Amino acid sequence: MKISAIIPAYNEAERIHQVLGVLRKMDIINEIIVVSDGSTDDTAAIARKFTTHVIELDDNIGKGGAIAKGIAYCDAEVVLLLDADLIGLTEHHIYNLLEPVLKNEADTTIGIFNSGRFHTDAAQKITPFLSGQRAVKYEIAKTMLRFDITRYGFELAFTKYLRKKNLRVKKVFLHDVTHVIKEEKLGMIKGFASRLKMYWQIVTTLSLNIK
């Protein structure tokens, strides 16, 4: 099966190489697509050191829109979605995410941090459906195109769709994986403000009529 990895990224020049370096070593990954979502740093330039498939958006349209651009661009039977700021990601984690879908044991998988850092582990135990680490059959991934306006509410919108359609979802624990939180990227004040904005986008997704 042809597999495309899609990584939405906004100002992740300092971190994205850690994810792309792992993906590039994997023969099972046929295509690596980075969507630089209006980044003002060198995210796109760094990404081009690892892949020729880099989509540069002039404006920041949000995570949902960036993922939709990547899905519309890709040519695959299975789509792998990964955040650009992961720490501790290995080839083993990626195989574990992909395997249930490749074996048709699940329509999609969702990666849950475990034994990484307390605050990121705790957040995903409370709200596992907000994880950005997923493998999904392309035919299902195409439905994500309609969620392009959801921004950070993307994962919740997609989870609602999966439940409504009774599709098979398998949780995969990503041991020793974590990510860089907003307060670490932006500082406490800007990071907290960005977090509140993210939560608001997620909450507003609850009112969407997912079909």
C-alpha cells in the first residue's frame, strides 16, 4: 500500500527535523508532505532538506485547513498524520500506528502519548481524541477535506465523524513520546493566550453538525 505522511507545521523550524529525520529513514513511507501553514521562520526551508513535497501557504489557515491541503495533494492508500513538534518519535512508533490499518484491523488509529512527560501524558489521557498522531485509510481521510475551517478543532470534528459512521478506531500508545507545549514555544503569556485560543476553536467545533 502506498503511504503518505502529512505534517502540518507553523513556525516549527527548530523542531520539525526530528520528525522528518525519522520518516525519511523508512522505506514504507512513499511520500512525505509538509504543509507550512503561513510560517514566518525557516520551516519550509528545513523541510526541503528532507522532502520535495513542501506546500507553502501564504497565510495561516489553521491546522484543519493545512491538513486538508496535504490530503488534497497526496496520492496514497493510507495517510499518516503527525505533528511537527514531536519529541522521542521512532520508526517503531510509526510502524505501530500504521500496522492496524495496513492489516485492515482498523479504519484509523490514534496515537496516545505514554511515559513521555507528565503534563502531555495527562492531557491525552483526559482528551485522547485531540491527538494529532493518526493513520487512516485514504478513502476516509478524504472526508477530512470538509473540516478545513475547524482549525484546532479538526481532531474533534474528525472524531465525531468516525463515531457517527461507526468506523473502527484503535488506540496506539506511543511510549516515551511527547511534544513541545505552547508555553515552551512562545513563553508563558503568549503561550497561554494561544492555548486559550486553541481551546475556543475546539469548543466551537462541538456545535458543528457532522454528517
